[in-house]
Amino acid sequence: MKDFLIRADASASIGAGHLSRMLALAAGLRELGGPGVTVSFAAAPLPDVLAKKVLDEGFRLYSMPKAHNPPDVWPFALEEAQELKALKVLAKEALAMGAARNPMLIIDHYGYDKAMIESAASLYPSVALVDDYQPERLTQTVSRLLNPTFSARAVTYPDFDNQQRLLGPGYALLSPQLRQTAKKTTAALSAQKCQRVLLCFGFGDTARMSLPVLQALNMVGNHLEITLLAHLKHPDAGQIAEMARQSLNRLHWLPYCEDMPNLLSKQDLAIVSASTIAHEALALAVPTAVIACVDNQYPAAKAMDEAGVAYYLGTAAALRQERLEEGLAKRLQPVVEDDALRGNLARAGAVAVNQDGALKTAEILLGI
């Protein structure tokens, strides 16, 4: 018997990647652990569609305090006292079920610094930390460290005894639906023309890359059928809606997708942020081009490019400063027009990401 509490947030400013990969891990824990395992989520108020997803997948959802951060404050910032007070209540409830259930707290939240992680570890018998780029917050109170990014092994983490480390895309956290779709997918053995393109730069696209990439793709060729996955309250919504209206049904704008594996598997090219969705596209053998939409995505984006599994377009900050025809359009042209390049990317990506990474991770957390 074992209980898990997963602390992760999602919002227009944070994106949905942390929650998405934790749902994949939760499904793996439940699949391998059986009825003796319970998995719950603790999150600040989620967008309705994401809260519904957690509940529809059969997980309990606890409400955590919402940090009222002004626009210029880091979106992951937490109000420490309120956060730890709420966590203490949940820990007390978990321990009341019996110490034999050995509750574990899994933290996938950049807002937890070293001090907060140590405080959380004083409440829970075991703590696992999911980290992408913040080695300075790792403490010896963390029993298991997970970093599924391509740049994980380049991060200099401090050494602690008796701490298990799960590093790299061998531990990629993919949903059961995506795993099933990926196992049926074979990377194209022959080059295919690029016609269907998916764009996704985070739930809220805070880097505002949707509009410039759409404009650049129009310069590259008007034959493309483009699906944009972005929140309807996007800051460039007016211009995007007008582009969709003029596209003669070649641009489809989706605010959310219930079946990402199905949508992704139909694409000839995915142009996405260097985040969870990039892992998903690679696993499905979809040729992938990545943009580092925020600073912490840069190491992973470069690592994917150097490994030959994704085509790196640049950082959002740099791309926005360039003229479209000299920057994005010029960078996009090869990956759109070179069928052999996309074929190579598809084959390399499919073998680089472990389709069963969530199960592999769950097995270790369960101590199987």
C-alpha cells in the first residue's frame, strides 16, 4: 500500500506541461500499483478544462492557495507560509491513514526552493523532486530526483548519498494513450511531403510565438494545413482569428485538445516549445522543430538539436527581434521543404524517447 500526493500547477502563464507529465506519471503509478495505491493532486485553482481532466481521469484534486502575483513577478512564485500551511493539512490527512501507507510527496513546481523542499520533507516520510534546470534547490531530504529532459545529464547536481536519480528521456513521462499510439506508429521509412503542421507554444503562449510563426509559415508556402493549439484569450487573438478567416480553412485554431496523441500523429511537422509536448511529438515519430520559449527551455532545445532528434529554431527572445523574412521564415524553410531532413528527425526522435518512461519511473517510485 502506498499513497502519492503530486504538487503541480497549470495556468495560462505557467502552461500545462507540468500537469500533463504528472498525469502521465500518476497513471503509471496506478497501473503498476493496482488498488493498493492512491494518487492525488494538489494544485492552485486550475483552468476548468484542466481541473476536469484531472477528475475525469479518476484522481482526487486538492485546492492549494493561489499566489496573487503581479504581472512582472515570476509566475511560479508561491506565498510560502500559506503554501506550507496547506501542505501540512494534507500531510496530516495522509498520515492519519496509517504510516504503513508510506505517503510520498512528488513536487513538480519551480516555486519550491531549497528551504521549501526541506520544509515539505519534514512533513512527508518521502519526497521526490521533478526538476528541469534548478540544481541549487536539491537537498539530501529528496529521496528521488527526476529530470526527463534531454539536457538532464549536463546539469550539475550536488551529490548526496542514497538518492536515486532518474535522468534523461529514458524517463520521459508519456500518457497511456500516447504510449499506445506510439507503439502503433513507425517512423516513415521514406520521405513525405510536408502538408499538415501543428503549432503549440504552451497553454497560454506567454512568449507570443504563435502569430510570428504563422506569419513566417505563410511566407514559406501557402499549401500548408496548420493547426494552432493556443488559449482563445491569446494576446494576439484578433490577428490570429483574422488569419484563420482568410486562410480558406487551412488554419484551424483549437483552444484545447482532448486527444493529443491522435492530433499529433496526423502531423507532418510539429513546431513546438522545447517542453513536454516536444517529448510527445518525438515519441510519435513526428518531425519536430523546437523554440526555447523561456530561458529554462534553452538547454533542452540545444540538446535535442545536438542529438539530431529535433530542429532548433532559436529562442523566442531572439526570434522576435529579427525580421520575419530574415529570421523565422528563413529558419523554417529547410525543415518544411526538406523531406529527407524531416524523415531523419522522425526516425531519430522515435528511438530517443522511451515510450514506457512513465512506467519505468513509476516502478522505481513504487519500489517494485
